[in-house]
Amino acid sequence: MSVVARLEEHAVHPEQELAALLERAKGAGAVVSFTGVARGASKSGQAVHRLVLEHHPVLTLQSLQNIGGEAAAKFDVNHVHIVHRRGNIAPGEPIVFAGAASIHRRAAFEAADYLMDRLKTEAVFWKREVGEAGSNWIEPTETDYADRERWD
Amino acid sequence: MKVLFHGRLAEAIGSELEVSCASDCTVAEVRERVAAEHPDAASVLRNKRALSVVGEKLVRDDYRLASGDKLEFLPPVSGG
């Protein structure tokens, strides 16, 4: 069992992260991963020039590690892999890579789903979109919180 | 006492503020003092999903602050 949780200042390369996860997952049988990508438009359809992810010097990485560790404990998985960007992110660039490996596909799917629900609502970041509409803070929606509560 | 702010709270208030409070005042008392001085940030400060942190640990509203404590107010967080 291993957990990788990394806070990344520079571009995240999902193919490299998946390769690293596959390498660790040898013999696992099932690997599921999710990549979140910065959108080029806000919910109201206005152009977004960049996404800014502010972070906390200590608590942000700690939150990624906690979420990864709790996913590893909750599901029958061998490996959990989280890489999260911080700073300025251009539309089309990956924001987050979250993956899990297991001997059973269901556990790998559930762990990846769980990772994202927790990351959306509990990873210590403050996000804002900068674009046509100025600078706007983005917080989790009630649906995001409801998705998170499914796992309690 | 030194109080730190993050995200939209830092935008509204600044990233750091010196707040005077009686010895062993609570987190809630400091929050209300800051909210009174910065009404534009009051609703975020009082948001039920905002977090209070002392020494990198989450604390509750009734936590009593000791001299030298560094209190941080975190608006609702969101990754992914």
C-alpha cells in the first residue's frame, strides 16, 4: 500500500502520473484515474483567461495527504496517487490528477470518485477565475457538498 | 494578536491584521471584532464552512487563545 500526494507548482503531466501509478500498481489488475482540466469559460459562459489556485504553506499539502491516506484506508486499494497544481493555470491545463489501483475494478473506481469528492470540498485551496468578468472566487456548490456527504 | 487571512478574506481585509483582545478571548470573539471592522468580509467570516486554525490545527469557536497564538481564518476551501 502506498500513497503519493504532491502539490505541484509547475505543469502536471497526467500521462507521466498515470505511468508512475501503473508502475506502482504492478499486479493490481485495475487502475482508475481522473484528470481535472481548467475550463476556458465560466459557468455563465464568459471567457476565463486563467484559474488561480491560492494555497496554504502547510495545510494544503497536509489536506492532500490526509485525503489520500483516508481513501487508502477506506477502500480495498493498493495505491493512491494525487497530484494537485497551485498557482496560475491556463485553460486546458490539468489542475488535478487523482488515481487509485486495486485488484478489483469497483474499489478503484470508488476510490477515485471519493478522492475527487473530498478534493473538491476539503483540499485547502482558494480558487478564482480571472477573465472577461474580472476576478471571481469559486467555491464548492451544494451539489459538491452533497457528493462529499455520500461517503459518510 | 496576529491574525492571518487567506483567499477572499485576504483580498477584503489584507493577509495579516493585528487584533487586540483580552487574554484568553475566544476565536468567536476575535472573528466578531474583525467582522465589525470589516463589514464587507463579515458574511465570509461567519460562513459555516469557513475554518479557524491555530498552530496549523483546526480549532472551534470556543477555543481560548493564548498569548503567542497565531490565528488564521480560512474561507471555504475548494480543490479539484
